Amino acid sequence: MPMEYLRGLERDTLPLIETDVVNIDKLRILRAAGMVEVQLPPVDSPQQNAQVLYVTGLGCATLRACSLRVGSVKRVPRADMESFFD
């Protein structure tokens, strides 16, 4: 899932026009997952422009859940790791 791109969209001013075909492919995935509302061009269209309308509630909730998971990982300093094996 292109989560970093979704995080960037959440911070951007929407709606916006996306012209990068790699990002349009990410938008196709995010739309299929229900995380963004976007007007996509046909796959065979010579003009690849997508209009991102908004990040859905599911998209926002997923970003929050990912932030909580990443932030909740406790790192043990290397010096403290040695005491685990004593």
C-alpha cells in the first residue's frame, strides 16, 4: 500500500491534479482500497491526469493506525540489551 503517498495527500490542499503516472498508479490502489476519492483517467488515455478530491475517513483512520503502530514500538538501547542476556 502506498502509505507515504497517502500521508502526503492528507497534508496537501485538495483537490489537486496529479500528472505523474507512478502516482496515478498509487491512486488506483488507494481508490480500490477505499482510502481516497479520485477521478482517474482511463488506463489507455494519452493524457494521464487524475484529480484527487479527498482522503476518505478510512484513509485517515488507516494513517492514524499506522502512526500508532510505528510510535508504539519501544526501542531498547544497545547497552540495555546486554543485561537481557546476563
